[in-house]
Amino acid sequence: MTSGQTTARTAIRAGHKPALRAGERQRARQDKIVAIAMEHFARHGYEGARVEAIAAAAGVSKGAIFGYFGSKAGLFLATYESATRTFSRYLEAPDDVLDQGFFATISYWLEHTPHMIHEDWIPYRVVLIGSYCSDLALKREITKFMQSEDPYGTREFVQFGVGRAEPDEVQFFADVLGCPAGFGGVGVADQP
């Protein structure tokens, strides 16, 4: 048994948590940077946020941020991804709302938008900045993320509407989002 294993076992017996492994520490540091960056981007916008200030607030060097995220755009993308994951998916509406159908579910989420604007304004603002105030290269990466991850469950929601025989409403929703017919593997335009 190595001295490191002995120390870890002694710490566990004494009621102490063993030290985080290097990979866990690195992940925890990245999460801390993303959380701090989210607030900076929300308060100052993409252009106004400074990597130096984010690094100082996170207690890391500017080089560490570039090492983890590659660039300011890479940091913003990680922040954007984290922000989108804080919001509910469409089908996480209450069952009684889902029972009323596709448009009732959309209405439910529209009614709850003020909550996002006021209580959850930091991630909400980061998503708005990423969606509307980012350069073309960053927007392209955001679009790739949204298409591959589908953090709001848009494909599942479209299938929900089609499965409920609400194809006109679903097609309207898909049109508003700029989705092609067949978005999410469903032939929305071809439904009866």
C-alpha cells in the first residue's frame, strides 16, 4: 500500500472526505469559471465581458481560461450551453397542461416567461446574447449545439403535437422556429 492510499484511508476513517482527483478538480474549476463567466456575460454582454476580470474573480490565470476553453468565444459557448440546461424542457409542463394539448403547453411556457426574465435573468440573458448578439462564427457553434443537444426538447415536443393529431399547430410552431418539414424525424407537413 502506498503512503497516498494510507493517507486517504486514514482520512476516510477520520470522517474527512478524500481529496478530489485531478480530473474532478479540473472539472470543478471549469464549472466555477463558467458560473462566474455567466454572470459577467449577463451583466456586461459578450463584447463588454473581459476574460481578465473573469479569471481574477475565479482565482485562475487568464491562460488557464484559454487552456480550458480555447478562446473567449469558447468560454461563452460553454456558458451558453450551461445556461440553456437551466431551463425546463417543453414537456416538463404539468400533466394537466400537457393533457390540454400543444398550444396549451406553449401558452403555459409563455405565461412563465416573466419568471425567467426576473428570477432567472442571468442564464436567460446569456441565452439571449448568444441567440441574438453573437458573431457569425459563434452563432454557428451555438446552432450546432442546439441541433445536436436539443436542450429544450423541441423535437420531442413536435412529436408530442403530431402524436396528438395537432399537425396544423405543430407546423405553425415549426415554421415559427424556422424548422423544415419533417423536423425531428416527423413529417409534420404530411400529417392528415
